[in-house]
Amino acid sequence: MPHSAVARWSRLAATGLILASGLTAGAAFAGPTSYPLTLSNCGVDITFSKAPERAMALGQNSAEIMLLLGLEDRVAGTAFWPSKVLPELAAANEEVKLLTVEIPTLEAVLAERPDFVAAQLLNLLGPNSTIATREDFANLDIPSYLSPGVCATSDNVADVHGSRASLWNMDLLYQEIDELAQIFDVSDRGQELIASFKAREAAIRERVAGSDGDPSFVFWFSSPSPADDAYLGGKNGASGFIADLLGGHNAITTEAEWPTVSWEGIVAANPTVLVIADLDRNRWDLDKPAAKKAFLTSDPVVSQIDAVKNGHIAVMDGQAMNPTIRTIYGAEQLVDQLVGFGLIK
Amino acid sequence: MTIKADRISWAAGKTVIVDDVSIAAEPGKMLGLLGPNGSGKSSLLRLLVGLRKPDSGQVTLDGEPIGQVSRRRLARRVALVEQHATTDASVTVLDVVRLGRTPHRSALSPWTSADDAAVEAALDRVGLAARRGQYWQTLSGGERQRVHIARALAQMPSEIVLDEPTNHLDIQHQIDILRLVNALPVTSIVALHDLNHAAMFCDRLAVMDKGRIVAEGTPEAVLSEQLLREVFRIEARIEPSPYHGKLHIH
Amino acid sequence: MSLVSRTLSGWAGLGLLAVLSLALLAVSIGAGVGIGELAIPPSTTFHAITNRLGWTAVPLDKIHESVIWDYRLSRALVASLCGAGLALCGAILQSLLRNPLAEPYVLGISAGASTGAVSVIVLGIGAGAVTLSSGAFAGALAAFLFVVILASGARGGADRTILAGVAASQLFNALTSYIVSTSANAQQARDVMFWLLGSFGGVRWPEFQLALVVVLIALAICLFYARALDAFTFGDDAASSLGIPVVRVRIILFATTAMLTATIVSMVGSIGFVGLVVPHVARFLVGPLHLRLLPACVGIGAIFMVLADIVSRIIIPQQVLPIGVVTALIGVPFFSVILYRARRAV
């Protein structure tokens, strides 16, 4: 078949998968990749003559996807890790060179002589990035890949007003996993991974299906100090998705992705469950759940809201509040706690 | 014919500062402008050199309305020495005097020997030729005034206007400067504070009070005990000095 | 207090200084090209340049050649132009406003640029057709116009203009904060704020061409008015009485510095200290007369910025320190030395 048709077919198959929710593997396009492979990524056509052997992953999510696909021996380096690696991937991650947990320099990236660069965010690879643009890599015959979640041209992403008009879902992640798997010629692993995520998603939905009620959630990321407004997960972001997955909704109604809300506003929202984030970084005292809990239970006003009085404070990995693969892990973290609260039968 | 003001008035906001003033300088002579603080002397001087536009009336230079004279041409004719012109820049005496050649040079013209000659002559006149390399910050008040006057002279003006050039100077410098200005072959208009100096050096006087000219003429004609009482609110006696023959107030 | 006039006389001294600066600039740019994280042998560096200039055709590692020519060389050249431009603006503003603390962002340019940048990125104004740089540029000009109106044209005195600049900076910074905090995408907001800190990371040859044109034109205009600027030494009235069309000169020079600063900020973000400190260093070396001061600012600013960029790239392994931090760290001690000497000499 002509190359573009291969690409179209694989996309069609992936879409079919997504539409047929609840179905596993089955008639998925999990065969070997036929090279040269051409993909359209964020409006740019990229071509691979063979599977990359020295890939560069810019961004934790891109790196973790590659590790989940078992590609650690083909990743030459990674950079930009806002939090620690998933425990199950720690061993594999040891084998991969870490450039820096911050934003790397272009020369450091090029020093690894990559033959493929995958980036999670626009500030790591994009027209306004301080590292490089896609053209820079194209000029050196290095194909570059941007996470579909940040394409400016995609419909499913945050609209031009920097907020999400509709609830985020894992479709774009599945697309990314699928495309990366094709690029590395591990489509079968890709499909397995997608299927496993879908199964986990379905499992959670099933788990909560039996319960009544529409619990409301507030996801508290962190605050510089108790007196400051809190950084919360927005209505339609990853937090909203988790809430929906758990059979409830995000109590915050603004569509901004990271709204700052005063405690007065949070009290007014009166959520059923208050989810507090556990962050790896050490920027603010309140990054740690213990500090958050201490504040919640000791503050005269906040301690009176239902969620705190009833002890419905759940801890979740902060990284899950970013629209990444960690989101589903976060949701799973919450399920058991919700069972403990008696909100899930 | 030189500078002439014809019924000019000027207000800053609602306050009238210069009120229906007519005044004319005499070519080659020194016109002294007297008046208590707030009488409008500084503003009048600025109107006379075209730095401000009068709200009504007209200032003319040799009969030509001063507003129609181009800035540069005007600067070649009329030089202004301000009361408090200071700078933080480390300019030398020579640098400042050379500024006086600005109206004679366009942006691209090189320095000529004519420029050199004018600057030398000006420095000699004020007696600072030997100190041309000295920095502004190291000069005394009197020396700074002399530098400004040299700068004004470098403009080769036919009219020179000075706004209280003797303020904050000690007595010896005050006399020196006025003597210097008096000896200049140009028409000069000087705003002064000290009545005795005015009497000593000026050929004509104009007295201002609350924006109006209340007296004008020779020192003998203008300075009277009544004037001193009304305008300056002092009781004093005026009589010719036995030393220099001019009027002296005490 | 001018070092040059104390040690060497007249034009000979200045000529020597000019040659020295050019040599130093060439060396600095050479260092900027040769130094970096990627270890590239000097012969490769040299041949990369000659290859791209079309003089040689030595086979070279593609990545090395690209890094040398497409990134390091263009970056060093842009850095030198930005340093030159910012220093030039600083000198002009310090003279026009008669304030030794004036610097290129005093007229609200940087604040306006931030508002323009966030409007494009966070609010999506321009619907994707407008780049971040264009947005920043438009914002910078908007702030400048605001200052002009507030200071009542160029008729406003120096103090009034400075106050108007302060007001504009406050207003546009507040607007930026408002947009960032109400609109959402934390990632976008962080990206923009980080970009605004200043960085040469994103510049390539197109930026060089733009910067070259703008800096050269601005320099030509400023040199044309160098004598007029000298006349401002004792204030606006003194300049006017020396025949300078004060209002016209102020308008032209303010507009020129605004355009130059806006171009630089929209290209590389706001880099502080250069515009403030370099004019003082230049004055210390060649004196306050503008025909010497302006070229000196251009030369020293260029060298300073290239060296600062090199430092920002190598001081922390695997990372680039924001250039504004480096310019401040170098600038402050320099400034202190200047101040101290100035006090002693008087």
C-alpha cells in the first residue's frame, strides 16, 4: 500500500478502537510497522526510514510512555521531570541518561546525537521555545514529535482562551502512545498498553457504577502559604476527568485549567471530597500532604466544611493533575480511599 | 533695533505672571530688570528670548516677530544665561564653552577655525583660558557663571540676556561679573536682585511688580525712595555715591 | 574623569580605543562561537564558518557545523547587537531625561511587551496568525504611546515623562498579571513569564538580520543628533536657547529608542542592567560628549552582552542561566566601582 494510506489506515484503526469503548485488543492494527513511515503530527509530516535507536524524550510524560513501551535501550536521553519517575519504571529509567530535570540546552540534546526527538510541551519544542523549533531538528534530518495534546491545531486541546471548553479525556494520550509505538515498531506493545489503560479506566467506572450520588471534588494542588489562594485543578482538566471517572464532578466550575481560588470560594463549593496533592518538589511547605492536612484540620473556618469534618480528605500524586498517563494512576489511588470513606460501595 | 516687547502677557494656568508689559532694550546698552521675588522677571526674560510664547502681545527682534525667527537663527543672535544651569555630567570648561557654537554648526559640519577663534575669544574675555581643561564639578559658583557667560559669548550674539547672574555668588564675583557684562559690546538685559549693583552698572532700569512694569528709565529717574517704599517695602535713603558717582542706597 | 582624556590625548586616544574595542568584540564573538557544551575542536569551528561562507568545502560533522553556524554564531552576533542597542538606548534616555538611573525600560516598554506577549499566547489574540514576538512588539509600542500621551507629547518635562513611564509600567504589568491569573493555562503562563526573563536561546539568522537593520538605523539617527544631545547638558531651556528644536529632537529620539527597545524585547525578552550600566562605563572611559559616548556605548554594550551570554551558557552544566541574572551579577559590581571612583575623583 502507498505510505500515506498506511498512515491513514492506522489512524482509522486507532479511532475505531477508541469509539468502541470497552472492547479490548481484537481487530487492532498491531502489526509490524512498514517503513518508511510517514505521520502527520501537529500539521507537520514526519518520516521515518527505520525505528529510532537514539531517541530523545523531552518531558516526563513522553519519557514515561517510552519506558512503558519498553524502549529504554533505544532512548539516548531524557529531560524535564517535574516529579519522580513511576516506581515501576525506576529500574528501566536507570538505564537512560538524564540530561537534566530542568529545561535542557540545545547543545546538550544534540550532544547525544539523537535520531528522533519527542517533546511533551511547546516550551520544550516549539516556535517560542528557548531550546529549539521543529525546523531546527528538521534541518539536521532529525524527525521531531510533539505530544498531540499540545498541538495548536488540534480540536481537543485547550481552546484559544487557555481554558478547556470540554472535558479532557485520554484519547489524545492513546493517540500519542499509538503513534510512538508505530514509530518504534512496537505497535503490539502500544496496543497492549492502550488496552490496559482502557481496561483500568473501565474498571474504575465499573467500580463506582454501583454507588449513588454525584460526589463533588476539589483538587488542591498547592499554595504558597495557607493565607494565599490555592492552586486547584480546573473543571475540565485532568482533575475534572478523574472526578468524572469516579462518578462525580469537579466542584470548581471555572474552565481555567489551573484556577486560583480563595478558601472562601472552596468553602462555598463545599465539595464532598477534598483531594490533596502530594508533590515531589520542595518549593512550598504546603507541597506535602501532611502540611496540607494540618492546615485543613486546624483552620477554624476550613475545618468546618463537610469534607474535612467527615474526614473525606484523599491524598493523590500531584503529577496526576497534569493531563498525562499519571492521571489514571491518580484515579486508582483515589478509589481505595473513597471506598474507605464509604462513598463507593 | 534689538529686542522689543509690545504689551505682552503670559499666564501659567490661571495665574497671570506677566501682565501687559512693554519694554525695549537699547542697542549696546545694559538694561536692568528689577523687582521683588515673584514679580515675573524670569518669565519675562524667557518670553523675551522666545523660550515661551506670550498669550497676547508680541516680542520682536529688529522688528521681526520673534516667533517667526528660526530657532537657530535666533540662537545666533540672542544668548541666554540662566540662573541655575547645572549638570552632573563631567564636562570641562572647554566643552561647555564649545556648546555655544551649536547654533552655528549643523549636525554634520566639522569644527572650523572660526569656531576655535570664537571659543578662544570667549574664554579670554572671562579670564578662564588657562582653566579650559578643568571639570565642571570642581568649579566654584562664580567660575561656573563665568563659564556660562563664555558659552553665551561663543554664540557671538548681539543680545545677551542674563537671569540673576549674581545669585549665590560672593561679593567679589558679583562685581566681577557685572563689570564684565557691562564691558561687553553687546546689548544686555539683566535681571538683578541687588539694587546697588543695578544702580552701578545699568544704563537703564525697568522695575517689575506683580507682573507689571511700574517704573522705567535711567537709574536716577527710576530709583526713588518712594519706589523703594512701595515696591520693595523698605525704608532707605538714596544719594549719589562719592566713590563712583552713581546712586547708592542705604 | 574621562579615563581616555586623562591617559591619551584627543583623536589618537579614541582611535586606539576604537580599534581595541573592535578587536575585543571579534575575540568575544569568537569565544562565543567556540565555547559551548558540545566539545567542538577549533579547526572544525573555523572550517564550519568558512564552509558556510562558501570559501571552503571541508567535510564536517553535520551537527557540529550546524551548531557553530546556525546557533552559536547567529546567537553571538544577535547578542552583540542587542547589547549595543540596549546600551545606546540607555545613553540616549539618560541624557534626554537628565537622570543617571534612566534605562531602556523606563518608558514602560518591557511591561507593554509582557502584556502583548501574554495577550497573544494566553488570550489567543490574533488567532494564531500573530507570533509571540509580534504581540510583544505591539504591546511595547502601545505602552510607549500611552506614555507619550500621558506626558503630554514631548512637551512634558523629564520628570513628567519618567512618572508617565512608571505609571505605564505599573498599568501594563497589572494587565499582564490579570491576564495570567484569570486566564488559565498555567503552562502557557509559565512559558510566557519565563520567556520574558530574557534568553538568546531562540534566535537564529532571521533575528540577526532584523536586529542589524534596526540597530544600524537607530545608531545613524542617534549619531546625527549627537551634537543636539550635548546641548541638552544643561536642560531643555538651555538646549532651546542654543537653537535646538527641543520638541522635535525629543520626539525623534524617544521614538527611535522605543522602536529599538521594543524590537529587542520582542526578540529576546527583557534583559536588564545593560542599558543602565554600560553608558556609565562608557562615560567613565570616553567622557560625556555624545559623538564619542554613543559609539563607545555600542562597542562596550556589544562586548558585554556576548561575554555575559557565554557565562550564562557555561556557568551551570547542562543549563542556561537566565541572561538577566548574569547581566545583573556582572553589572552591579561594575556599577559600584564606577560610583566609588566617581566619588573619590570629585
